[in-house]
Amino acid sequence: MTTATRVQPVDLAKAYRLLNHGPVTLVSSALHGQRNLMAASWAMPLDFDPPKVAVVIDRNTYTRELIEGSGLFALNIPTRAIATQVLAAGSCSGRTQDKFATLGIETFVGNTEGLPLVIGCAGWLECRVLPESHNQQRYDLFIAEVTAAWADSDIFSNGHWHFDQEQQHTLHYMAGGEFFATGEAFKVMP
Amino acid sequence: MTTATRVQPVDLAKAYRLLNHGPVTLVSSALHGQRNLMAASWAMPLDFDPPKVAVVIDRNTYTRELIEGSGLFALNIPTRAIATQVLAAGSCSGRTQDKFATLGIETFVGNTEGLPLVIGCAGWLECRVLPESHNQQRYDLFIAEVTAAWADSDIFSNGHWHFDQEQQHTLHYMAGGEFFATGEAFKVMP
């Protein structure tokens, strides 16, 4: 599991690299003392510097209410170690329970007061919504600027992933509880 | 390599599964007898049925001109077998050359007349742009409806990927020529 000493800041110009390979994310949010967590595969970088992201947040989710109220969310990049919690976070609603407590998920706080970041993840992007009402209403699409980024230095450092242990690999979601781990790294020479 | 007999239609309601795990894509386009190909990691599903996608197409690319002219593009999901061509397609411009010819990339046509689909890919999404001028101008973000989807039945069938051979795995792009192959599949029980 992540320890506080391994959480290192990521240069904002390199923050897109936490998301560039298309991993599943956990979207965390908070408002007026309430907090929630949902899984989202439909997230991607939208710009390099200042970094922006796009993410789909369904209008029926509790997370949507919290984000529309606060204008803030975090994209947490989970590892295989917490795949069970990722699936569970995507399979129940936070309206009637605190998923963090139910799922035994611990959190820490980065630069954004009150915004929970999930321990057991490999990277974290703190995001501020750029209000785009049309996209939000029509497509459930949120665009946000990344205001801070962090990584577990055991897994991501100097702008590169290094997945040494099986439980540290990031995840790609398919459907019906089926995941792929991020696989073999290889380099192509131009 | 893909043979025509292995290209099978994918039910549109399952088309998102070609893209859900966050693979790198090749964006193919054509206009008035010109055609082009670029690599794009910033692509994601946006809706299930009818399926929509979101993809970032930089304003300086030749592909952007072709897509703005035709309102059409395809997202091709490449395999490791053509990783070298994926990197090359993302590293040169099609303004002054036909990248398909330069890179030795062969194509076929699906349902959309004149729209090239790349042989050697595992899946194909034919897309029609939903004009959203603000997104296109401000964020280089294109939203499109998927009008047809296809998969190499050796690699994707009945709504599921099955990567049996190393060269058949889809790809996730990092930076600087560094890729990850889609890795081990595993299932989490709720």
C-alpha cells in the first residue's frame, strides 16, 4: 500500500502521463462534509500544459451532485492491489453509504482542502472543473484543469511508469468485472 | 495480419468495448481522394447506445483538415504487430506524403464509402462527427457517433477480447516511443 513518504509531486507538464495509457480511474469528490467515490473508464487527457482532462460522469450518480456542487474532483489511478474495491466502487451508490468506510478505503489529502485521494493508487490528479454546461448536460462530459498531480514514486517517477510487482500494475476495465492489467512495456525506435 | 474473412461486425451496443480499456488508436480519414492516418491516445467512449466517442484531433494536423471537410473518421485499434507503424504514423505529417504508402499500410473499406480501415488492427469504429464547434475550436475535441464497428474475430468476439498471441495484443501509449501491451486479463467477483 502507498505510504505518505512515497507520494511525490508530479510536474504538471508530465501529469498527462498518469492517464495517457488509458487506465481505469476512481473519481473522488466531496461537498459539505459528504464524500464519494466512483469508477470511471471514460477519462482521458485533453491537453498537456496546463494539463486538462475529460471524464464522463453520469447524471444519475451521487458523484455528479458532489462535483456540480464543488467544481472539484480527483482522478485516482488504482493498482491491481485494490481491483476488488474498484469494481465495488463502480457497483454501488454513495447516496446511502460512505463507500470509503464500506469498502475499507483510506484516503489522504493533497493540495485541495477536503478532497480525498485514495491510498493504494499509483497516481492522483486533482482537478478543477472548467464549466461547460452544454457538454455536461448533453453528454455527461466534464472538462477540468489539473491543479496538482502526485504519484507513488515506487511505481511512477521521472515521468515514467515502472511496474515491478504484479500488484502495482494499473488497470484497464472491460465489462462484467473483467479487467486487464497494464502489460509488458516495450520501446519502438523511430 | 487481418484477413477479410476475419473482419466481423460488432453489435453497436457493444462497440464501446473496443475502446473501453484505453488502447491507443489510429485515426484514419479521407476527403476528395486524399487520405491520412494519425495516432491518437486521447480517445474514449462517450456513450453506449447509440455509441459515441470523444477524440482529440490537434488543429495543426492534416487529419483535422480532412475530418472537418468530410465529417467522418475511423478509430482503428492497432495490435503489437504494427506498433512500429503506429509510432511512425504519429511522428510524420500526411500533408506531403501518403502515409499508407510510405508505411506500407494496407486498408479495406467498411460501411463508409472511401473511409480507409487499417489492416493489422484488432477493431475498427466508423464514426460520423456530431458538430460541436465550441469543443473543436477550444479544446480540439471531437465528438462523434459510431455508425459501424468491426473486429478481427480471432482477437475480439461476442463482446470480449481474447489476446492469445503476443502480436495480437492491443497497445497503450506512454511517450517517446514507449508502449505497454494490454496485459493479463483477470476477473473480479462482486
